[in-house]
Amino acid sequence: MAHNVLGVIGGSGFYQMPRLDKVALMELETPFGRPSDSFYQGRIGETEVVFLSRHGRGHRILPSEINFRANVFGMKMLGVTHLVSVSTAGSMRENIAPGHLVVPDQFIDRTFKRPETFFGDGIVVHVSLADPVCKTLATGLGDAAEAADAKAVHRGGTYLCIEGPQFSTRAESRLYRQFSVDVISMTAMQEARLAREAEICFAALVLVTDYDCWHQTVAAVDIGEILRVMKLNVETAQTAVTNLAQGLHQRPRDCACADALKGTIITDPHFIPQKLKDDLRPLVGKYL
């Protein structure tokens, strides 16, 4: 019988979800340092749920300062099998309006300051990211968002991840439109990469808060307006996550995510330092 655990990385509103019961705080140390904050463990129905505030309580951590490796490794240590990344974003398309939700299925990475892998320093691993989102989880998340009576839910699309913390110049925004992307934000790409290496099913729920500055009606991206629209959407996103969690604990895991590392460890095991094997045991233990 399946025993799936749902992980959620997002804003601080999620550990206050009305349907999240039996909440306990977990402090973890990982081989990659401390995560952004304590992990909140609870239950929605029969499903165990683990929540982490990406930027820390009080929103203290810049996108470029987030310890993505510790965050996702901590989720793995706590038995998470399915990870949903919740974030805000700007729209790069006229038909994706503020207040809409997007469940993207592709990413383009324009970051340049962030560690992007658990591996290196004596172990070489090459996983596939051709399809960085778990199709089964994304379908369930889209269904859950629609059942939450979201203003509109866009299934599929490309998430452009920029370094930040500044928003784009108008020239950059117009250039990115030529990439045929759908939303622009600063965080989910590293989570997608690392979830694949951790053999965790991954999907993203994007709350559209604004049109980026390419849009003729936008004087500039306004953080005050972003926070206002985000506040209106938090309850919808919470309901979507709650809907997704219902029954997830026993849902068969018939995707390829659970074996994403199979055949991808290139280094001869005899050459991998024992300490590295020990540190990465939650990831590679079944292969080494």
C-alpha cells in the first residue's frame, strides 16, 4: 500500500491552513546546512503534510540566499514523496491575468548564483530534466485548483526563473516575451531540479499577481499591488492544496519520479568517499 507524504514549500500562510491538524515543528540539520525555517508537520485527513516557509518566517531571505538544497533535502529526510512549490509570479501573456493560477510544466532558468545539484565533490550524476514536472501530480494539482473555485486555472506553460531580487527592466521583460514564456518569478526552478535528484514528484502552483512591465497598462511592477493580490489568492491556494491532499496518502505512484536516479550515477562506487555516501544516503542509499 502506498504511503505518500505531501511536502509544500511556500509562503507563511500555509502553516495556518484550517484543515491542517496535529501540527508539530521539526528542526533539521542537513549536509547542506540549515533549511530556511522549521518544518511544520501535520495531517490533512489521512495524508501527512510537511510545510516549509521558503523565505523564513517574516520573509527574511532573498531568493538568491535561499538554501534550496537544505530545504529539499530536509523534505526527503522527512519522507516527502510529493512536493508542491507555491509561489507568486508575473504574467507574460495577455490571457493570464492577475488573480489567475498557473500549473506550469516547463521551466527556463536565468539564475546564476545558486547551487543547482546535490552532487559533485566526488560523485557525478546526470538526471533528465526534459520533463521537470510530474505529470500525474500536476494533473491532480490542476484538478484541485479548479475544485477550489479559482478565478481561472491555466494548465501547462513555461515558468521563467530570474535571479532577482530586482524585477526586470522593460527591455528584459520584452526580451523574455520572445522566449514564449507564460510566467516570470524567482524561486521554483531550483526546487524542480533538486526534487528530481531526490526522486520526489514535483509540481508548482503559481499565483499570478501582476502583469510584468512589458504590459502597456503597467507603469512598473508594484510590490504593494503584488502583496494585495497575493493576499486575496492565499485562501484559494490553501484550498487547492487541501483538495490535493485528500486521498493522496494511498494513491498509487505510477510515474518515473521515484526511480529518477536509476542509471544516472556515473562515478564508480569504489571512488566515492564513504563520508559522501553517508551524507547522501537518503538520496543514493538504494543505489550504492
